[in-house]
Amino acid sequence: MPRAAAWSLTLRLTTSFAMVSLVLIAGAGIYLYASLDRRLDDEHAVFLADDVERLRGTLAEAANENGFTGNPGARQWLTPIGSRLRVAIYDDAGTPIMGTQTVVPRESAGEPAPIGEPAMHAHFWKAPDGRAYRVVSARAVLGRARTPVLIVLGLDISIERRLLRGFRHTLWLTILIGVLCAAGLGYLLTRQGLRPLGRIARAAGEITSSQLARRLDPGDSPVELREMVDAFNGMLDRLDESFGRLSQFSSDLAHELRTPISNLMGEAQVALSRARSADEYRAVVESSVEELERLSRMTENMLFLARADDAQQQIKRSALDARAEIGKIAEFYQLVADESGVRIVCHGGVTVHADALLFRRALTNLLSNALRHTAGGGEIAVTARSEGDGSVAISVVNPGPAVDAAHLDRIFDRFYRADPARGNSAQGAGLGLAIVRSIMRLHGGSVDVVSAGGLTEFTLRFPAVPA
């Protein structure tokens, strides 16, 4: 048997609609039936109580038993023709002294009402012939001698019982028909109401990887489904962006791998074209090692970026002396800078909350990039400062030709070079700045670049960490 969660939504809503209808219709019908039955019982009790009082008066006015039976007013009590009332009068010994042809037994009436009190407690009694009666009993006195007697009155309610039985049968039939009609109507209304979901499902089914630019129109959906449509469109936006990045990345990666692989294949083929000396083979191997090192660096950087893109990637923040960290990195690169006649100067001293290894890698990439684009005799300035909101900014400024504004928005993309002629393909693959951006995203910060007036400035912004 399928779980309830796996049922058709139409079936679940139809079943719920039918159950609610059953409860409402059955509740209303049972209430009406109980009200009618109670109202009839009350009417019967009042009718019998009035007759008891009238019969008491007639008995009290009679001179004796013979005077009662001979009284024309008593004939209405003792003649069953045309009347549903049955009367029995008993003496103190429990012997019936007068009554109608159908005698109502005293045991069926329960405890009799004392003299002077109304007989309001009617009881149900079913006669041997199958008729149903409402029965009351009351104490009374007969004649001037005030002889104690017991009055037992029974009202034939067979007609009302048949009426109630017919009403009950009709009620159950009405409930059954009503529930079936409600279920059918609920099914039709549910199918009609769920049509927008069908349209959304069909539209979603038509979207493929080559049609990610398509979007669902929220205006064609009910208000309740617009949030889902907006969420679906947002998912398509993210997928479209991810597919675009993946496609571009695959294209760029293939392009970047093609050059070193072609170089390796060419060198190997040339080396194998004829017999060569050991020195010649050594030169080929050394050249191949350079290309292999480049491929190794590229692979390592790509693995780092893949891990950085993982939303579950964790970083270990600690309080770092930014001036000391910058000084260590600048000292390492100063040896390379001296060969080109470039100076590296450091300014400022603040505490930054960051992952030590990632902080050093981001700053190393920026300094390496600055050295490649700084002419001899230039000066690279690295500055650490606190911002007004508690964040920390690390700036790397180098002189050189300005980067065109058209390239600034893409300069942090993977494998992107603003000017390929300026980059040394043997040293970099266009992943350094992409790694810097990924590191800053892991820290919840940002990186931006400004290039104007012969200076290019990269700024790392680390967010403030609350105590």
C-alpha cells in the first residue's frame, strides 16, 4: 500500500473534501434527527401531563366508581375508538378497576407522580402487538370518599416512530448522495485548481541545458504559486550562470592545456626523430620539466579553486599582525625585485582576522602579479589600514600602464588575461587573481581593483570579526 505522501495530490484533496463534507452533512443530519426526536418526546410528555391533570379532575368529581363510568365525560377516556390514548386505573392493591380495551401495565410507567405534582416523566413501552407507547403514571383520588387510585396513561406513538424511521433512512441516503456529490465536485475543482501546476511542470520539462535562458512567467500563475515560480526562475538563473562558467572554464582549460601539451609532444617528437647526444637529450628533458612544472602549478591551482568553491570549505581565522606578515612576504620577493631594480615598501600596522595560510597566498599572488607588471626602477607599495566599520584593507599599488576599463570586470576570472602580451605564459596561467577572489569570498570579504593615472591598485577587504 503506497504511503500517504505518495498519493496523488488530487486524490488527497478530493478525499479531504469528501471527509469534511461527510462530517458536516452527517453532523447536521444527526442534529436535525435528534432535535426532531427530542421535540416529539417533549410534545408527548406535555400532552400526557395535561391529560393526567384532566383525568384527575374527572375522577375527583365522580361520586364513586360507578359515577365515573356512568359520567358521559369519562367515555372519552375509556373508549379507544378514534383515539391513540390508552387509560388504565388501578386501586391500591394494584388491581385494574377500569380502563380501555388495551390495558397499559403499571410496571411500564415507572415511578408515579404524587398527588398534586405533574406527571412529566414519560417512559417508552412496546406493546405485544408491536405498537410503541409513551407512558406516564400518577397518583389520584376517586370520588367524595377520596379513594386512592393509580392512573396509567399510554399514548400510541407508532406513527411518529414510523415517521422518524423513514426520516432516518432518508437522512442516511441523503448523506451518502451528498458525500458522493461532494467528492465528485471536489475532484473536478481540484483538477481545475491544479492545472497551473501542470502548466509549470510541462514548461519545466521543456527546459534543457541548451534552453536555460527560458523563464516561467509568474503572471500566468496564481498568487500561491508565484513564490515557487520565482524560486524556479532563480534556480534557472543560477544554473545558467553555472553552466556558462563551466563552459567558459572548459574552453579556457582546454586552451591553456593545449600549449604545454603541444610543446611536450613537439619536443619529444623532435628528440626521437634521430639519434642525439646525452647533452641534447638532457636539454629536451629540462625543457619538458619546465612545461610539466607549469602543468603541475595549474593543476594545483585548479584543485584549490575547486575546494574554495565548495560551500562547506572551512577556514581557521586567527589574529594576525598584518605588518609582520606583509614584511615576511615582501622580504622574500625583494630578492626577485632587486634583480629588476624594483623596490617594495610597506606601510601601516593593524591586526587582521584571517586564515594565515590563505592570507599569505592572496598577498603573494598580488605581489607576484605586481612584480610582473612593474618596470625597472619602479616602487610597489603595500599598505595595511583599518576602515571606519572595523574592517581591514590591504592595498598593493604598482606603477605601470593602466588596465583598460573593459577588462577590470573580468580580471578576476579564471584564465583571463587583460593583455596576453604582458603576461609570461611560462610563469602564469591566469589563475592567480581568481585564487585571490576565492580566498576573499571564503573570508566573507572582497577584492577590487582600480587602474588610472599610471597606477594599478588591488585592495583586499577583510571583514571585522566581533569579539
